[in-house]
Amino acid sequence: MVQKTIISFEEKLGSNEISLLRERLISDNSGTGGDSVIKENRMVNLKVTMPGNHSDGRSYRSAILMFHGLNERSWQKYEPWAEYLSLYTDVPVVLFPISFHIDRSPRDWSDPRKMQPLVREEIEKNIFAGNVNENLTFANYALSSRIKRNPVRFYIAGRETIYNVCQFMSDVANGVYPLFDKECMFNIFSYSIGSLLSQVLLMSNPGGFFKQSRLFMFCGGSLFAQMNGNSRMIMDKISFERLHQFYRNDFLKLYNCGLLGEDIVPEAFVAHIEKSVLKSKRDKFYKENHDRIRVVALTGDKVIPADGIRAALGPSWKSLLKEIDFPFGYSHEIPFPQDGKGDRNQITRSFRKVFSSAARFLKH
């Protein structure tokens, strides 16, 4: 059994910097405040799963941050993951939402009744224009439309989340949360696009918070150029192609012009866009940190393919990456099906195979 609690978090660190970045790079923010005035994104409830034996009020000296995938609107898929990790590592797991995801976005974005009419309108526009757009659904409309209008939002959301994580870590060091010792060390479990966030965190190490942290990535860790977010649950085809083209071209120009910030965070992100960019720095990072990073990839994963992960990890991939295949139908978005179609025992064994490996690695 586990226990659960909530930590109230209000964004402060980096708030002005993010607002300025939006004003500079997102044209549809002009005169309105745009993304910066969405209150749900600034006031956050961090869910924490704790071991069931937490009854003495002790402060933990180690814990785990969990990062999710792109376009998630609920923690439902991840709660069993957090429970398993907490039970078998005997430490708290903090489920940390990425900017504008989970409950950091307006409810309308995940309301089928609000989104479906917009989807129909978009489909009609595409038909009239002679465009073929795959995988546009009410579930991905909000993200797809926002990215289509300005794909730089993808980077800014990640950058904002890094500020949030650093504020949380600083608060822990200052004794704001009694659950955690002031010297608590946080390891990371990440999935899908959350792995890109965690790779940037470890490589840039903002605030020096992640110098010794361990990272376990599941279905994540690919170079951006080899990801495929064209999915009914993630992003429609036209929006993903726009995103893909932008980060392999225009975004690199913004980076080279120094418009993304003066610290190492932009560099760490750019190093994970495609194979030829900052390759030596990326290879050096994974070589020097091979003892504190592990990755599990799925053979049937079409969104984050194992080849893209190998390309990101460089020559060190053989010691970092384990590729497996489940004996049942699965996908990147739903690695452990709950629809009753797969063999329940096989699914349970596969789940335990992945998460027992993660628990052993993150327990140290």
C-alpha cells in the first residue's frame, strides 16, 4: 500500500523570463498576455506518492521525480507506475507536470464537447483547401492547433518546466517541504517526451541540482529528429510536420542568434535535435555519465523508435539501452493495455519487468 499527498506549487522562478520569451517569439501573444495569463499553468498541485510505511513524519533524503509524455491530460496512466516505484524504492515519487499538460491547462482543452466542433471546422477547412490531415481528434486538437500557430511553444513549455523544477528543488533545499530533507537527492523516471526534458536537465544541470541524479528513461531518449508525434493521442499530421520542420531549421537559427537564453539549457536542448548538431558534446556527456543513465525501449514503438535513442546516446548506447518486445499488442501511447484484449498475466509480467528494473536502478 502507498500513501498520497498534494504539494501546492506557485510558479515564481523564471516567470518574467518566460513571459519575455513569449512576447519575443510568439506573435499571437501580442497585446493579450497570451499563454502567460493562463492561471492553471501557474498554480500547480504536485501529486506525491509515498511508501505505505510513512507514518512517523520522517523527512526523506532521496526521492524520484516522474515526467510524463506529450499531450497528457491525466495522471491515470502513471499512477500505477508511481505506486510501484514508491513501494519498491521506499521513497516518495513526485509526479511533475510539464507546462500546459495534465491539470496545468484549461479544462476546455480536454472537453470533447468543446473540442469536437473545432475539430469538425478544422477538417472542413482542410478539405476545402485540398489538404490531407491525419489523426486530428478532440484529444489532440488543443495541442495541435497551438503548435501549428507557433511551434516555439514546445521549447518554451520545456524551458518553463525546467524553471519550475529548479524552483521546487530550491524550495526543498530551503526546507519548505517537511516531507523532504534539505539535502534530499532526486533521481528521475521519465517517459516519452518527458525523457527529452530529463536529458536536458541532466546535461545542463541548472542550479547544480542534478550532478549526482540517476535517470531511468522508458520509451524515451530519442533525438527529436527521429521522433514521430503524428498520433491520434498526441498531435495531428500537419501540426507535427510543422513542429518537425521548425526545430530542424528555424529554431537552430534562433539558437545561433542567441535569442533563446544565455545559459546552457538551450545548448542541451539543441544537442538532442539531430545527430550532426553538437554531436561531440552529446557523445561526451553520455560517455561521462554512463553509470547513472538507463533506457528501456520497445521494439514496436513507432513514436520514440529505438534507432532514434541509439543515435542520441552515441557510442555509449550499448551500456545504456535495453530494447525489449512485449508478447501482446501494445503501442507507445499504451504500453500496458487495460482494455482486456491482451493476456492479463503477460501484461503484468511485462510491467514488472520494466518497473522492477527501474526500481533497482533508482534505489541507489
